[in-house]
Amino acid sequence: MTDVDQPLALDHEHALDRNYMTLSRHVLQQLHSFSADAQDLSALMTRIALAGKLIARRLTRAGLVEDALGFTGRTNVQGEAVKKMDIFANQVFISVFEQSGLVCRLASEEMEKPYYIPENCPVGRYTLLYDPIDGSSNVDINLNVGSIFSIRKQEGDDADGTATDLLQDGHKQIAAGYILYGPSTMLVYSIGTGVHAFTLDPSIGEFILANENIQVPTHGPVYSVNEGNFWQWDESIRDYIRYVHRHEGYTARYSGALVGDIHRILFQGGVFLYPGTIKNPEGKLRLLYESAPLAFLIEQAGGNASTGTQAILDVVPDKIHTRTPLVIGSKEDVALVESFIQEHLREQRDKAILTSQS
């Protein structure tokens, strides 16, 4: 590089620095407002970003620090073995929001009941629902994991601490998104004004805008599902899998981490399925802090999300940890899966009518 070139390179780098769009600034820009509500949402997203930074730092050193890898020996409310990183990440979210003055309650996969922050409740108008580490089985083998989050406004005074106001459909969410811990740490969010992705720049400790107004393709080549459960599924889902096996242009991709698989589909198109099984007819994924936040995000990006028979955002839970099947991704691909389910239901109805008439 010549002496003439050097100042130009430096000027270009400084120009990029001046144009960096940070997460908090982007939220305010999306809302076109500096109102109290806009300031609250910006502050909430900043806190979520802080939790993501702390978890990302822990993950990058997971093999070097004590009590980062392996199981705790306990099970959570779902009956699943708890990883040490699950507990750490859950506590990070609690610690980050305890002094926020914004959030009265937190609800997560790792807690049977919502966690209340009494000092925040007189003024805190929001509830954060989250899966602190999605795909935690990947942590010990150094593969992608993520965090999923959803923000809802608290309704009523919740004096009895039952959090029954959370038992409403996904349209009540005011923000949702995920953090992907991979080769880079990315935060993807929506506040109902499109879907936007930010990459963590470790040199400045900020999430910087990487992709704005993301649109999921209407059709994609990827189908993402755990085919090890093939014989546990309803015949309609098995028929769909047989279909993609017989037709060119489909590629199976399944990582064992929901966030990683959804991130791929968001950018490349396709469909992710986690249907019910014989053992778990309602599916495995939790509605309030897994399925609904991702459905909110995907629909903002022009995709669809359903149980196979009902839009995910229309589902009303009967408890905090309600589970639901999930079919999510590109509109055409979700519709194709739904068509197999609907055809199977029609066949069952026709068979029942013939039986009743005989």
C-alpha cells in the first residue's frame, strides 16, 4: 500500500464508524418517536442485548471456565435435564432486568412460575418471556445455540401473582426476536415494523445493523425436521416427508437448535417442522417463549407459522408452559405442509361418515 493510499483507507474506515447504526438508535428510528413507550422499548432491547453479550462471552470461554459445560443433575418444569449453561443464561436475564425499572415479571423455560421483581412492579409495565439457551445440548460439542425472547405489556395489577394476563394469543406481543451465538453473535428482532438483524462487534461492544427489513423467500429448498421421529408422527407428516424425498430441489438441514434452523430459513427460505408425536401429541416447543415469538418474527418477514391447522399467533395458551406443534417458514412451504394435514383430516372425516352410515 502506498503513502497515498493509506489516508484514503483510514478515512473510509472512519466513515463507516460514523455511520454505524446501533440497536437502541434503530428502535427509536423504527418508531419515529422519542415518547415514553419508545424509550421503554429501546431500553428493553438494550437490556436484552446486554444479556446476549454476557452469554456470548461465557460461551466463547465455555471449555476454559469451571461449571460451564455438562448437566446440573436436575430437571426443569418440562421434565428435561438442565444444563449448567441453561442456569447461567437464565440468571443473566434475571440479573440484567432486576435493576431496569421496566420489567415486573420474567417467565422462562427454566422456571415453573414467573419471576417477580417487586421493586420494579409499581412502575414496570412489561413482561419478558424467554428461552435462555435454545439448543443447549449443542453447547458441549461447540455448535450453534441461541436465546429467544418476547415482550408483552402487563395487563391488570396481577395482585395475586398468577400472571393470567399472559394467557393470551401471540398478537399481544409488542416485540420478539432471538440471539444467535455462532461464528458471530447476531440479534434479530421485530417490534412490528419489519425484521432487522444486528451483528455484535466485539471491538466496540455494540450490536451493529447488518440487515434491515429482511424478507423470507416465498419458497425455499430447506426442510428442517428431526426425521428420527418419523414413525412417531401422524401419517400426514410422514406423507409430506415422502413427498420431499421424491421431488428434486429439497435439502434436509437440521441442527438441533431451533434458533439456528430458523435463522437459515429466514435468509434462505424453506420450512421448519416440529410436529406432535405419539408420545407428545401437543409437540415439544413451548408457545409463549418459543413458537409465538418466532411466529411474530417470521410473519413480520412475510412468512407464515402454524400448528398445521391453526395460525400460531391465534393460539391461546391455557398455562405458561403450553406446548404446541410448529410449522414455520416460507409461505408456500408452510402451505404445502398444511395441505397434507388437511387432506389427511378430510380422509378421516370421510371414513368416519362412511362408518356411521354402514
